[in-house]
Amino acid sequence: MKVKLEARVRRVIQAGNLALLTTEWSIVGTEPDGKPINLNGRGTVVLRSQFDGSWLMVIENPWELLNILSLTLTNMKGNVILKQPPS
């Protein structure tokens, strides 16, 4: 199977050592039998910063479940720090 995956970050929301990314992706190629593959979608990714400055992916949802939900981020005291309505 030969495929090409392309991904683009649409939005980043960072809160402390966590970041929520909204992405657009596409996969184009052919299956082993020659049948074409052409998939695309939007997804969400949660990253956590590491001590060395890099970021580690801790959750990936390639089907953009968060797009249909309201997003509310709170701090450790329960105070709302960001409220994002559905887009």
C-alpha cells in the first residue's frame, strides 16, 4: 500500500503544559490491489509539554468530536479560563 498523509494545524489552544490542536488531514494513495484511497477530515490532538521542551501527544481523535461540543477549560480552582462555542 502506498499512501501520503498530509496534516495541517488549524488552531492551537494552550493552557499551562497542555495544548489542544485542531487539525485538517488527508490521506491519498492506493491499496495493494490498486484501488484508490482518498480520505480527509478534521481532528483534535492533545499534547503535553516535556521537561526537555518537546511536546508529547497524549490523545488523538482524528474525527473531530470536539467540533460538535462546547469546549470549556477550567483552572485547578474550577474557574473558567476559556469557553469556546461549537464552530
